[in-house]
Amino acid sequence: MNMALKEMKKNKTRFLIIGAVVFLISLLTFLLSGLANGLSEDNMASIRNLPEGNFHLTEDAEGSYTRSNLDEATVQSATGQNNYAFSVQMGGLEKSERKYSLAFFTSTSTSPFPQPDKGEVVLDSSVKEEGVSVGDTLTHPQTGEELEVTGFADNERFSHSPAAFVNQEEFSSMFRIEDFQVLYTENAKDISGLETFSKSEFLSSIPSYQAEQMTLSMILWFLVLISGMLFAIFFYMMNVQKTGMFGILKAIGVRTRRLFYMMWVQMLTITSLAVLLSGLAGQTAGVLLPEAMPYDLPVSTTLALAAVFLVVGFVGSTFSGLRIRQIKPLEAIQQGEG
Amino acid sequence: METFQLTNIRKTFKNGEVEEEVLKGVNLSLRPGEITALTGASGSGKSTLLTIAAGLQETSEGEIRFKGKNLADVKEEKLRKVRAEEFGFIFQSSHLVPFLTVEEQLFMMLEVAGKKKEEDEVTAILNKVGLSHRRKAYPSSLSGGEKQRAAIARSVIHRPSVLFADEPTASLDSKKSEEVMQLLEDMTKELGMATLLVTHETEMLSFADRVVHMEDGKILA
């Protein structure tokens, strides 16, 4: 006989309310996580897509890629297989009256970025939905240079804009920048005159990225914390209501361990069902939300957050359950009907 | 033959600097198949004596001898085991588990006592207490008398050696009280239990084999 499930069956409303609250909080957490991840992708997908490695900037750049100028000798000596240099600048292209804000990338030939020839451009596939097709000609408004769209690349974005990959000659002409800004190496840690950053350090050094992510992360973990406190409060209140019954059960010989087990089964059942439903809803949101809304909730993140919810629920309910240990059978008997 | 022997039981409560002795060296023995009724005015110490005998609170001094052991020296986990397997409890209120049906209350008690869940056994007890037709009912749908009969069934389903009944008829009218007491008497004889009954209702004393009167923490001769 499972007393925990019998109690849930008999007191459906009470447990449904707790389940509904857990569902809503976990759904909010999943949606926010999807949004945080989506924004992160929208902001830095082109950098996040790169493998883990070392990002080098000139020392005088003080950790800002916009101020970094790598000299040609360094680039020549350091680049090769899996080592490459790249630059990025914000700009735009036009087609008839339509303007497109883009993040322009150029890189040395060994990079994983697309390498178009002179007079060509490869765009992030999101631009396709804005009416641009392969073969279209786009104009750079400042220089008047014309670029033919030769292809699209998936999930290449930077600073919330679609990426545009161009030839280095074109890039220099558009932005008047001769030197590459960032050197990526797979293994080389120390290069004279350059400062080295890990991928996460490099991402954090990019203006707005860290502030955006920190804000969302704080809200996310605050929600997780709130859910843990809610568990503790709900189960504490339930345990207080059941003090008499627990006391009587202890008096007739029920182990305290069994009362804890009963509470854990209830907590795990409620949390598992609520988190399963909210996880599914979170995944479905990814399909239903408009493309313009940056939302990305990988299954691995969903599972990790679900595990966090289970752990937080367990800790919260166990903490509240400490009261069960303190219940004296005698007090329950003397209090009357349990 | 004595099943249960209380010797020189003393209980002192401390209230700040003040010490109050509520039991002053009580000696009492319980015998199988007998109801021993403890009576006395409120505050005479009868309920305290019952809860000490049942292992629900510690004694300040004295011995509680049961099956060759002094329960006053037994650790909490062993005491819990004794309560689960050897003792039965009936309280002033029925204290049934609100989300279990009548028969589930009995199955739970068998499980707690580490005994097999015998359907026949449960049916037999429910027949005896006259609740076989209410076996699937939840406590909320039972009358006061039915609740107390269900509580009696739960207290004896695992065939305890000692039954502790603390004012079991206090919340019932006189007719139902007599029914419950008759049931207690029958069960005590049939199962050979040593029953300790605390009551302040003199009408119920006729069901007891022995009446012990307490006053001011002592048993009167």
C-alpha cells in the first residue's frame, strides 16, 4: 500500500494546486531559459559556433576586439590549420529601397567561416526570409560597391544581426580596416604582444553580451530559488496540518523514515509530472513562437533544468520535513483529533 | 501470569525552577485477558502513567518490565518496534488516517507491525466490530461510534499483547460507549490481551476486571 499516493488520490485539489504552481514556475523558468539561450544565440551564434580554443587580441586593445589590430607578421606566423584570424564590423547593405543591418565578417582562408570571392557575399539564412535570394545584388551604401549573394549560412549571427561574410579586400574597402582584429588558435596560449582569452572570456568581453546574459541568468536562478522555497513552504504547511496524524502514526509505531518517504514520493510525483508537462510546453513554444523571437531551448538544457527542479524540490521538502522529526506522539494525542 | 509490570514509576516535570512530581512511585501489573481500569480525578496522573507505560514518554525513575526487558532502558528505535508489534492504542478521538478507508487502516497497521496482510483476518475483525459493510468507507463518512469501532479494529488487528485505551468512550453517548466497552471486553478476552483502560466514567468500570484508583500521583490501596 502506498500511503503517499493514496493521500494524493484522496486530496486531489490540494495536490493539483501545488502541481499547478510548480508547473507555472518551471514553465516560466524553461521559457526564460529558452529566451536567454535564444538571445545569446542571436547575439553571438557566429562566435559560439567556433570550437573551444584561444582568442587573442593585441595587448593595447585592453580586452576589446574593436580596438585590436593584429599586425600582418603575427597573422602570417600564427595562422595555419585550425588557426585563423578574423574581423567583424557592423554595417549594412541595400537592395532597392530596402536596407539590411548586418554584421560583416572576414577571415583568413583556414577559418570555418564562408570564404566568398571578391564581389560576393554569403548571408545568414534569416535574410532569406526578408526577400533576399541567391543571385541578388546588394549595394554597400557608403562605398557603392555591389555584392552578389552567392549563398546562405545557417545560424550565423552577431550582435543580434545576421552575419554577412565578405572577402578581406571588400571588408577593408568598406570599413577602412586593413588588419585583422582577432586571432583564433587551437592550442597556442602565449603569443608575444597578444593577450589570450578563452571562448567564454572572449564572449564576456563583447559589450552587451555579459550584461544581457547576467540579467537573464539572475532571473532564471532566482526562479529556481523561489521554486525551492515554494516547495519548502507548501510542504511545511502541509506537514503542520498533518502534525496530529504524524504524531499518531509515530505513536502506533510508524517509522519517521517512512513519513519522510511518503513526503518525498509526493514531492517527486508532483514535480516530475509538473516539470514533464512544462518541459513539453517549453519545447512546443520553440515551434510555436514567431521566428523573430529569439528562442532556443535545447533538450539537454531542459533535462538539466528538470534535474535542478527535482533536486531543489527534494531539498526544499526535506528541509520542511525536519519538522516531522520533531513531532512528539504524545503532543499529537493530547491535541485531540489528528 | 503477569504480562506487564510497572515498578516504582516516578515522573517529575520541571517548570523553570519549580519541580512537580506527578507520579510518586507507582506499582502496577497488567495480566493477559484482563481489563485494568485506572480511574481518578483530572490531574491524578492516570494518563501520564498510561503514556509512560506505552513508551510514549520517559519515566524519571522506575522499571517497566515487559517480556524480560526493562522498557525504561530501551532505545527509541527498539521502543518503536515494541509499540508497533506488541502494543495497541485507542485514544479519546479515533485518530484514523483521513485518506485511508477502514480496511486500509487495518492493512496499514499489519504492515507497520511487520505482519502479513491477511484479507481473512481483516474481514474477521471487521465482522467482530460490526463494520464489514463499511470497509471501503473513509473516516469522514463514519459516525462517531463507527470511527471508534474502526479504531478498535486497527488497535487489535496485529494481535498485540498489551492494549492501551485512553478515555476511549469520552466522545461517545452512553449507548455507543457501552457498545465500545463491550467490544473492548470481548477483544481483551478473545485475544488474551492485557488492557490498560484510563477512564473517568464510572459507568464503564463494570466492564473492567480490576479497578485501580489514582490520587495525587499515587495508587490508592
